[in-house]
Amino acid sequence: MLRSLLSALGVYRLYQKWLRHQIKNGRKPEHIGIILDGNRRWARASHDLVSRTGHQEGARKVEEFLKWCLDLGIKTITLYAFSTENFKRSEKEVEEIMKLAEEYLQRIIDDETLYKYQVRIKALGRINMLPETLQQMITNVEERTKKHDRFYLNVAIAYGGRAEIIDATREIAREVADGKTQPEMIDESLFEKHLYTSHLPQQDPDLIIRTSGESRLSGFLTWQSAYSELFFIDVYWPDFREIDLERAIRDYGKRERRFGI
């Protein structure tokens, strides 16, 4: 059994080396969006009746994923962590996820990687819907990293693509009512200045990855994803591997992006 395991590891490393070679010589995405799906199903498949374990494993995987992206030089990452619709889940599960979010943010704040790589962190969504303690932690980490500009980590939490568009529309409507903006001034460029992603050098993700085998975006970056390349993978988020990310990037590099031309 040990020999089989070592052989498998050897094949894995060779395959990963080959993937890295292809990525190095190909086109890489500047901005990757990822829908973290399958934590609860992973827990059930593991015969674990407590969903928290699945979410805990998912949080650990996020930390690994970020390190992989930094190593590959991906400038912007947007994680779809918790949607506005997810508040409809049981009160107990929502509380567990919020506690895990606090634990994760605390580790992030104390992680020297954040400062070594100059990563700016931003929460995207209706943050006022979150527990007050979590809101305070978000404000803290955003304030501490607001001058970082080498890498960008966005966490979509209490997020909905339609909600984002509505919020942007409301802001513009208020500006029109106050006489700061004229209706004829409203175009795509102005609208994008009011999106949650307005702080990014590149708002639109080049590549969006979704785990768990589902083939839909579920309201993720509804405006920004109009021309994103999509990669769906049939593994639950806690089982997502580095070579899965590398395969997605390699696949992206092979696609011809014409943007309607």
C-alpha cells in the first residue's frame, strides 16, 4: 500500500509540474472569482451530521487556495462565501457560519502573509445584515489593508448580484435627486463606480470557478461576469486541490476571448 501511495504521489507531482509548465507559457487570469460550494454535502458524504465540520474544512481550504493564488501571481481573488439567500438557512447554521467568519478574519488579520504580499481585503455585500461583531472585524481589516495595492482579496458575504445592482441604482438615484448627476450622464462607466467592486483595478473576473458540480452562477457578480470564462468542477469545495486550480487556469489560457468581436 505504501508503494502504491508513493507511486501515486509521484504521478501527482509530475502532472502538477506539467500543468505549471503549461500555465507559465500561457495566458493567466488577472482576476479569479470562485463560488465555494459543497461544504454541507461534503460533510454528509463524510457521514458527519454536523454541518459546522464541513464549513470548517471549507474555511481551511480558503487559506490554502489563497496561498496557491499568491504563488501563481493572481492579482485579484473574489470569494463567494455567503449569499443574501443563505440567511434563509436554519438559525443555528447561520450562527455557525458567522462564528467561523469571525475566526477566519481574526487569523487573516494576524497573518504576516497579508502584509508581506500587500493584500487589500474588502467585503462585498450588505454588510449591515451581519452580526455587529463581524461588522467591526470587517471594518478593522479593511482599514488596516486599505493602502495595500499588490493583491486584492474580496469576500462576498451577505452578497447578492441583484442586490448589488439595486444598491448601485439607489445611490445613482439619490445623486440625481440631489442634482449631482444628470440622467444623461448615466452610462456603464458611471454605474460601475457605484458597484461593490469599484475599488478594484479590474472589476470583471476573467475566470469564475464553481465547485460541487453545479453549473450556474447563483447571482455571483451578476454585472461583472458578463464576459467571464466559466469553469465548473465536480468536487466539493473542501476537496478542491491545487491541481484543480491549475487545470482551470490552463483551460482558461486555451480559450479564445473575443468579447463579441
